[in-house]
Amino acid sequence: MDVGNPLLWGLTIKREDGYRIMAGGADIWGTSDQFHFAFFHHVESFDFRVRLCSLGMPDRYAKAGLMARETKDADSKHVYLMSFGDNSARNRNNGGIELQYRGTTGGESKAIYPPDDRCEPPLFPVNFPNTWLRLTRNGRRFDAYIGYDGRTWNHYSNLEISMDPEILLGVAVTAHHPREVVYCDFADVQLEPSLQL
């Protein structure tokens, strides 16, 4: 579904090895979001992993990744482990990965940036088609991990947010451009109902 009534509609296409998503939307940021969301309902803890194979760049801030969201409302609380389309320098980030979140309904979005945004190579680069994202929940605690082979994981960060036991869990994509769409491909979607760390 589309969240926040973007000007251009999105679409989720099932493929043999995963999903292709087309998304419009102005952004997932600020106090209200516009994006395409492919999700399911999930209760309590989880360990959710996916390989992000590709992400277009109609805008340098187009983004795609794993999202845990409390409601379908545009201003909902959420946790979003996301990737940009390349490793260009952006605000306080010299790689392509960030952990973004909205801790209160209708509140401002925030981001957790890499601890060193000047090192080369970046601490958390994107490497398509092998950019693996992993998001886990245990009660109030969410942990984000990045990997490049689906087996070895680098801990990005963690945060605590109070959310309902039942949430919406899935992949979220925004073009970050009101009059453009972005395409991305996800594969190797894996979900464990409880943490196996």
C-alpha cells in the first residue's frame, strides 16, 4: 500500500527470487511520510533479514529498507533501517546506510549516523547486489545490522522505542521526489519469530 497519499502510486511485484517495488513519495522523514510499504502484521519479537539488490536514484535521498511501523498513518511511530542508492557523502554520513526512526506519533524523525563519517572506506557502505539488512526487536529494543553475505553481520546501532506488541513489518521505499518513481529489488527475505542472536 501507499502511505501518506503520494502523488505517484507504488507497486509491489512478486518475482521468483523476491520482490520488485516501484515507489513514489516525497520522503520518509519530518513529521509525516510518503512512501510505498509492502508489509505484514507481526506480534512481539522478530529477526527480519533481506538482501537489497538494487535501488535507483531519481533523487540522491531516495531510500529503501526494513521498517517496523505502528500504524498505516503517515505520522506513525516507526523504526527504519534504510539504504541510499550509493555511498555519496550525505548529512553526517559517508556511506549508504542509516537507522532512522520516529519515536512519538506525529513527532520529528531522527537518524542514527555512523560513528565515523569521514573514514575511507565508509564503515557501512552499500554494495549492490549484496547489501544485506537485518532488523531485530526484543520488547522495546530494536537492533540494526548490516552484512554482505547473509551470514556475517556488523552491528550498526540500537535504540529503544515503545510500540504496540502487534506492528506492521515489511519493506519501505520512497523516491524522495514528488514527481518521480524509484525502482528497487529485494531478495532472500527471511523472518524468525523470535531472536536467534
